Amino acid sequence: MAETGRVTGRGGQRDRLLLRWLYSGVLLLLLLMLYATYRTYQRFTSASESAREANTVLHEVEALGSGLKDAQTGVRSYILTHDTALLAPFNAAQPGVDRSIRRLDSLNRAGAVHEDLDGYIALSRTMMKQVQDQFLAERSSPIGLQGDERTQLSEGHALMERVRQEQARITAAIEEARDRDQRIERSLKPDTPLMLLIYTALAIAATAMLFWRLFRALKDADRAKNDTQAKVVQLDEEVSTRIFAERSLRRVLDSSPSSIMAFRSLRDQKGRISDFEWLLTNQESERLYGGRTQGLVGRKLLDVMPGLRENGTFERLVDVVESGTPLEDTISSVQRPDNWVHFHALRLLDGFMITVTDVTETRRAQGFLAESDRLAITGGIARTIAHEVRNPLTNLQMALEQMVEELSSTDRDAVRPFTEILHRNIKRIAGLIDDLLESSKIKELAKYRCDTNALLAQVLATVQDRLDLQHMTSRIIIKPGAETVLADEAMLCVALSNLCINAIEAMESGKGQLELTAGLVGDRVQICVEDNGKGIAQENIQRLFQAFYSGRRGGMGLGLTSARTILNAHGVHMEVHSELGKGTRFSLTFPA
């Protein structure tokens, strides 16, 4: 079948080549015939026009000669007889002579004849001027025929003779040229129709052949059209099926909360992967990485996320394409380093497909859950300690009060310093037990829209006495969009106050500056508590919120634990950034 198809294809190619040569030959022959016909017709027309123009020139030359003769005869008769009636031929001849001279001059300038008429025209003008001069001279002094006048008449007669001789010469030359053109005209007269007839016959034959091929081609085109329409219908069905499948796939991709993208490799002259180009995205990908002005498809990966090369992720994606080994990992987001994403990349032809899922909330939820577990353990320990310590402490309190009551007034005064120490320390231990239970107790919140500026002002008012005592400064910054926050104002004030107290204790007296800032991160309100204190070592940041851990002498380590419990109840994500010798910033990001 394939061999038959190749033979048929070669035969069809030979036929097309033969037809191409045939049409080219016929076209060339028609062009040659058309050129020969045109040249023959042009020669015939030129000869015919030349003959007609020669007749016109002959007529005008004869009219000019006749006019000059009439003018001379009229003036001569007038001079001899002084009879003005004899001037009629002269008066009638003047406009005719002028008109003939103008016509001959025009024909001469237009190239109507090849002979030079300038001499004849100049001689005619001289003749006419002489006749006019004779007339004027005779009319001015009518005293009879004088000697000068006879001389003028003799010269006019000689000049007229020259005019007739020049007229005869020009007439003979023009008639010879006319006769030659008429012979050419008569010889070409039958050739032109014959050439036209031959050209018409060839044109009809070529046209017939062309229309025969055209009708055959139209028949083949109709058959091909029917076949094409059938295939178009089939293709339409396939396209409809594909469009439906693509739309279904697009709906599935766009409904995914994860970012799904496909890339193709861009290679340099040495074949190494230099970048990747977006081929496919879903709505989540466009939302996260596309920006507001343009989509992702067709753009380069490193143009949008240059940080992938810095953190080594780009090289890992190149390895996926080169080795075919899938890649799965959880890293911080390139756009927002405080967010975490989980991605899974698979090789796809000379590129890869990747699924990126934002796991920030999941990690935060896991952190909250782990924190809740730790607080539950701490709460259990606190309740156990409270139970085991509070009962003996109560017995000690009651025994001390009973002993003081049974002493005499003299003995009571003697032991009062000791009993006061006992009372004070029993009260302090009871207070510590209450703080321990409070720091681990799950908080019940009554959240509502709070004015952020008023909330932070209340927090500063709570710690203002400490700031004044240490000669420290403070300020509040509220950025646009963060004017309100959804929270339990009283509980949040307690948590922020504990963070501020911790910041004050970390700063140097007279140099400390406490800054409370509220702003937007995406669509979330973020409150920051920042100081310029001594800072916290990185290895101690994770221990800050553990119960009983304190960075200062004499501290119980329950203030930040209590603050963390309150913030966890609000669903707040807290991050601590600190640098030794420069200060610490607590960033509290509230739920959207």
C-alpha cells in the first residue's frame, strides 16, 4: 500500500510538471503572438496616420501656395490699375495664408512629417510680407508706377517663382513619403486580421484547455470538499470532546486549593537548563504568583521567583528533569518567608509538573496543638502541685493563727517578727500557686471588634509606671487597614502587658524605647511589640514560653506562658525575631 502510494505520488508529480511546462509554453507562444500582432498593428497604424498627415500637409502646402498667388495677383493688379476692387483676392487670401502657415508650423512641430518645412514656411512669410509691403507702399503714394515699384514687382515675381519651386519640391517629397506609407499600409492590411485570428484561435484553445482543467479541478475540489466536510464534522466532534475534557480538567484544577503548574525546560547553546517556562496554571497559582497585571503562562520561572536559585530549589528542580526522580519537600515560601509550602514535583517530558500546597495554617495548627498539649501537661502538673502544696500550706496557716491566738500578749509581741515572716511567705506561696494555675488554664474569650489604638494605649497605660521609673520612652504606630482587631480586649491587654513588661526588663534604664505597631500582612492584622534591649540568644527563643523558664534572676517564668495561653486562645500566630545587643520584636498575626 505504501509503495503504491509512493508510485502514485511520483506519477502525479510528473503530470503536474508536464502540465506546468505545457501551460508555460502556451503562455509564452500567446505572448509572442500578442507582441507580433501588436507590432504589426502599430506599424499599420503608424503608416496610416503618416499617410493621412501627409495628405493634410499636401493640402495645406497647396492652400498656402494658392493663397500667396492670390495675394500677389491682387496687389499686382491694384498697383497697375489702382482699382480697389481688384484687392478682393488679396484681402481674402491673407487669413487663409496665416491659417495655413500656423497649421504647417503645428504639423512640423508635432512631427507629422519627416521633411523640414521650416524653409518653406519662412519663404512663405517673406513672400507674404513683401506683398503686404507693396500694398502699403502703393496705397501711401498713389502717383503711378515708379522705377522702384517695377523693381519690387520684379522681385516679387522672382520670389513667387522660388515659392512655387519650393512647393513643388516639398510636394514631391511628401507624396513620395505618402506613397511609401500607403504601400506599407496596403501590405500590412491583411496581416493584422490574420494575426488577430491566429492569436484568438490560440487563446480560445488555451482557454478551453484551462477551463477543462478548471472543471476537472472543481470536480476534484467538490469531492475533496465533501471529504473535508466529513472530516471537519469528525474533527468538530473530537474538538468538542477535547474542549469538554479540557474544561472539565480546568474546573478540577481550579477547584483545587493547591497550586498546580506545568513547566518546560529552556536550554542554552550547550544544552544545559537555564530556566523554565510556564505552560499550565490553575487559579490558585495565578493568585499566588501571577500578580495583578499579567498571567503566568509564557513567563520564566526565575523572572517571577528569583529566590529559587538562592535557596537551591532551582537546582533540585533541574535534577527532577535530568534524572526523573520525583521531589517532595516542605520549605518556606519564596514570596512570604513566614509561610510554609509543601511541594511535589514530577518530570513531564522535557519539563516537570509541580503541586504546591500552603501548609502554613496546618503547621500553625500543629504548633497550637503541641502548645495546647504542653499547656495541658503544665496544667496537670500545676493542679497536682496546687493540691499537694495548698493543703499543707492551709494547715500551716491555721496552725500559725492558732499558735498566735494562744500566746500571751507579751510572748505575741516577742515572736511577731517571726510570725509576720511566716504569714508573708505563706501568702507568697499561695499567690505563686494561683499564678501557676492561671497561666495554664484554658481561656474563655468574648471577642468583638476592638479599636487598635485604644487597646495599645491601654496596654501602655498599664506599664507606664515602669517606663517612667526606668526613664524609658514609648510610641504607638497604627498603619492603614489595622484600625480594628477582633479580640477579647481585656484578655489581650493582659497578654500584651506581659510582653511589654518582658521588653522593659530587657532594656537599659534611660535608653530604652518601647514601640507598639499595628499593620496589615496580607489580609491579616499584625501587632508588633519591639524593644531595643539586650536581645535573646537564638537557642533560648524556643524556651521563652515554657513554664518556669525566665531570663532574669528571681523570675518565675509564668508571665510569657500566660501570654502565650491567651494568644493561643485567640488563634494568634506569634513569631520572635531577636538580635543580641540590638533588641527583640514579638510579631502577633491575628486570624483573617
